[in-house]
Amino acid sequence: MRIHQYERLWLIGAMVLIVGFIVTITYGAVGLGITMVDDQEATLPPDDIDDDERFADPRVEQVGEDEYEAYVVAMTFIYQPDPIEVPANSEVTFYVTSRDVIHSFTVVGTNTNTMVIPGEVSVMTVEFDEPGEYGVVCNEYCGSGHHDMEGELIVHPEDEFTLTELAVDAPESVAPGDDVELEATIDNGLLEDLDVTLEAEIGDETFEEDVTVAGDGSETVTITVDGEELGEGDHDWTISVDDETESGSVTVGDEEDGGDDS
Ligand code: CUA
């Protein structure tokens, strides 16, 4: 059978197009790493979020030398934590779930983008090579505040990144003769030991203490001040470590409940 030259050209052209379509579709489905939400994680009903150890306290955790996991909760109309902070040159796996309706977790200017469906956990692993700041936006219509739903992702220079948390347990008032005890607990979320200087200020007195907090551990430092030396009245205190600061005020000789041991 003789095929006319033009017909042959059209046939070849059509074949090339068909193969091209198949290649692009296959590449889009497999090559780009695009997956369906929750084809790897178990379901998580929104009511169980507060009992789930990953999402009850949304946070970033170090899981390997340059590997981190971020547990993010989306809800009308915020993301938690906000900002999400990670170091550069790291591989971050995001686990994102929703407390209420369908949102998205879209990191502006990157190809990090997933639907966030209540009951499901979306998982994405992203590598960050350079420090920078990114907006996180929601691109699934989720209600009246949808256009305001935004968060922030900060990629810090590697050597400036810490996962330090400071909590201070301090009395509101003490009797005039009693000591004022400030209990500072430093949490180190990194896997490496953390060497820091704790600085405290109360009234006119200042304190400094070098503390080593083991990787993935915590240390408590107690600062004791003589209430008599402080004198009666209100005294502001500030405790800081790394870039974390806590402050408050303690009353020495509060008439209402401070003098209960006399
Ligand atoms: Cu959340 Cu739109």
C-alpha cells in the first residue's frame, strides 16, 4: 500500500505528539514527586489533634543531623506554629493537618504546596539550601477570613539556628523575710549539646550563669534572691537565654497573701 508523503508526515507528527503527551503526563505524575494527600499517613480526626503527640504542640523538631520535622496545624485562619523556623542546608519534613475545614499549605515562591484536609495528615519533604523568609498562604477557600490566612516560614543561617525554649516559674509575691526563687527551665530541642549563658535581672541585682543543656534535654536553674535585700515593694525581673526572654514582677511583702507565715 502506498501512503502519500503528506499523509505519512501527519501520521509521524501525530505519533510524536501522542508519545510526547504520555511522557509529560508520566513525568508530571511520577517525576515531580507529586503525591496524593495522605497516601502514607494514618488518618487523624480533628478531635484527636490535642491528644496526638505530634500536633498537640505544633513545633519543629530535629530528628537527624540535618533532618527536621515540622508539625503544623492549619485552622481558620492561622497556621501553628507561626513563624515556622528551620535552618538552611536541611531537609524538613512537614506534617500538616487541619482542625476544621479544608485549607492549603502553600509556601510562596516554592513548589511546596499541599491541600490540608481535616482528618488527614499531609506530608512533604523539602530541602532548604539558602536562608530566607517565605510567606505561607492558604489557597483553598475556607471562609470569610480566607484571604487573611497566612503564616511565615523562616529559614535561618545554619549556625544561627537554635531550638531553645525558656520557661520561668516565679512567685507573684513573697513575705518580707523570704527568699525570692526564680526557676528557669531551658529546653534544648537540638540533638547537640547547647552551651548558653543565662542572664537574670531582678531589682538592681544581675546574675549570669553558664549552662550546658544536653541535646533533646532540659536544665533548670534556680536564682535565689534575698527578699530583705530587695526591699518591700514590686520588683521587675527579666531572664534571658539565647534570644528567649521572659519577664515578670514579684512583690515583696504583699499584705494580702505574702505575710502568711508570721
Ligand atoms: Cu484557609 Cu483558605
